[in-house]
Amino acid sequence: MGEKKKIVRVSGVTKNFDLGRIVVEVLKGIDLEIEAGNYISIMGPSGSGKSTLFNMIGGLDKPTAGKVFIDEVDVAQLDAYELAWLRCRKIGYIFQTFNLIPVMTALENITIPMTFAGVGDDEAVRRGMALLDQVGLGGRHGHRPAELSGGQQQRVAVARALANSPAIILADEPTGNLDLATGEDIIRLLKELSSTNGVTVISATHDYKMLNVSDQVVWIRDGRVDKIQQREELDITTGGLSSNH
Amino acid sequence: MRRLVIVPFRKSLQMAWQSLRVRFFRSLVTTMSLVLAVAFLSFIQTGSDIAGGLLAGDGATYQQLLLQAGYDLSTDGNSIGGSAKQRWIVFLSLLVCVVGIINAQLMSVSERFREIGTLKCLGALDRFIVRIFVIEAALQGLAGAVTGALFGALAAILAALVRFGLAAAAHLPWPEIGTTILAAVAIGTLLSLLGVLYPALVAARMEPVEAMRVEQ
């Protein structure tokens, strides 16, 4: 079997934030390659540049220098339409705060990305229902976010991220606003989707529960990649999912 | 790379309508200043339409009554002279109303920052965001302006009947009143659209990365 496809390639990326009188160097030269189908966790303390790197990979921010390739496309070269296309079709976003549209039902939330992608109504509803079933929320399609628990909202968000069968799911602290058990559920769901659908999951996190399911952990410290650990090198002593019984 | 499909208008309309319906009281407050301003405009304009109708219908009887009621008649006493003061007050009330709408819509944009950022992450184009806000404002504007115009005209007619007696009903100039109501509705809707332009641009220019921020 040949080498796996590199779905994300980050090369020599630096990012400065100009605060007027001072310029803050947040990323100081990051090189990173992510293989398709893997489950990646980006770990690092607050202020390490983790979120900034994460936003770059998601095409939400542009680097000061260096290049970010998503599926071999240079993100910096894209115009507004192409960026929207990329966000719609290639990437599914999951947020710490769920970010469901409060005025819409669970099903409607899931079908918005499909509408943006030009999928017809009937087809969108059919796929939306299937996705709700897949995340274990069949029958809750008519509920608004306010009528769902945090874990259920995050499940809807996961289904929404999968709406257009993206190649990458970006999850920013997906368990940050959830309790321990619910957080584990979401992690397990993401892992399952990554292995069954072959989606690359990239998540920025503080949550050590994540480590156990990750194929690769990227440690960011002070704007640089500190180390990249493969699954087998991980020290699984942090509890959580490792003990299945 | 392929271009994004443009979201059909019907779908945008549906989203805007849903957003208004769910936030009904919020939208009502935004619309209220428009209702009041348009009602005022409609009241003043219908009032002078009626005065004109009374003069044309039975000038001899009503000339004195109109003068007593405070209307400015033109020098020949056959038509209603428009008062500059009145025009200014109407103009000012509309101006205040637009500022009120801008204020309310800006509030609504900042309340929905995360929602807008999320939509952009999901692949919405700037113009879709603008469109949603403009459609919402158009719906609000139309509803508010129709309510205000009818309310103002009705109040003006009732006031005229009370002041000049029921006999005045025979001289009510219906075509002019109708035109006034239509004009007031048009002006109201236009003001609502005018008021939403800047807030909608603010919303559309927002970076999707805002949706990622935890603190609201």
C-alpha cells in the first residue's frame, strides 16, 4: 500500500498579530502534515498558539508567512467564493459552544450546510434524518437547541459537521462545555465516525480523554510544534476510555 | 475549484421569516418605532387630505371650522396650505425613526454574531448574510408600515368626524386617503431598508473565526 494521502499540509507557517505598538508572534514556524483518515489531537496550554494554528487549518485565518494546503489546495490563493466552497464541502466544524442556530430545529440545523451546497429539499431532509439516526438522535428532529441537553446539542453539531460528507472535521474543544461522561460519548462518536467514514478528525483540546482515541497527538508549545506522538508512543495512564470495563 | 451554489430566494425568505417569528417580541420592539413614525406621517397627511376634501365639498360651511381647528388655509381660502413647521416635524420624526432602526438592528446583529459566524463557517457567502438581514427588514418594514399607515389614517378620520361632525363623512376624499396610505407604506418600508443597510454590512464583514470565540 502506498503512502497515505496528506489531507492537510502546513509548511513554515508564522502568524503575527499586530497590536499597534507591539507585534505578537503567535506562531513561529510550524511544519505539519496530517494524513487522511486519522484522528489528530492538537494539545497545548492556553496561549500556545493552538487555536491560531487550528484556525489556519480550518481556512478561517490566513498565515503571515508560510503556506497551508488543504487537500493540496493553497488556502491563501482562494477567493471568497472558493473559501466558502471549501468550508461548505471539505470541512465540518464543531465548536466548543455548539453554535447551533437557536431559531431552527435540529433537522434544519443539519440541513443548512446542504442548502448552501445546493442539495434539494427532499434529499436534504432524507440525509439529515439519516445523520440524526447515526448520532443517536432519531426522533428528536423537531426539537430546537434550547430543548436539547448540551450533549445532544453537540451531537446535532456533529451531524451538521457531517452534512456534506467533508474530508476533515475540525473540532475546537468539542468536550469543553460538557460533563465527563457526555464528553466521552462525543469523543467516542467522533472516533467512530473517523474510523467508519474515513473522515480526518482534527481537534484542539485540553482534554486528556482525547489522547486515548487519537492516532496522533501534536503538542504545541510557545508557537512551535513541541513533539508529535504516534498512538503507540502515548502513555495511556490518564484513565478514561482506556479502561473499558 | 467549483463555485458555490447560490441559495434560492425562497429558502432565504423562509429563514428570515423563521427568525422573525421565533424572535417575535424582539422584532416587535424593532418595528414599533417605525409603526409610530409612519402612523404620525399618515395621520398628518390624511388630516390635510380630509381638510382638502371638506373644503372642496362644502367650503362655505367648513372654512371657518377648519381655521378654528388650526389649519392654515391658502390666501384664497379654497385649499389647504402646507405648513413648513408640520413638514419639518414629520421629517424629524422619520429621521429619528431611522436612527432607532439602525440602533435596534445593530443590537440584533451583535446578538447574532455567533450565529452569523457559524453560518459563514458552514459556507454562507457575505451576500447571503446581507440578504437575510435585508429580507427581515423588508418584512418588518412592510408589516410595521401597513400597521402604522392604517392606524394613522383611521385616527385622522375619527378625529375629523369628532371635530367636524358626522356630516363630514360625506366629504371624505377616499382616493386621496388611499394614496396617502400607500405612500406612507412605501416610505415606511424604504426607511426600514435604509436602516438595515449599515448593520447588514457590519454582519456580512464579520470574520467567521468570531464563531470560535468562547466568550460572547
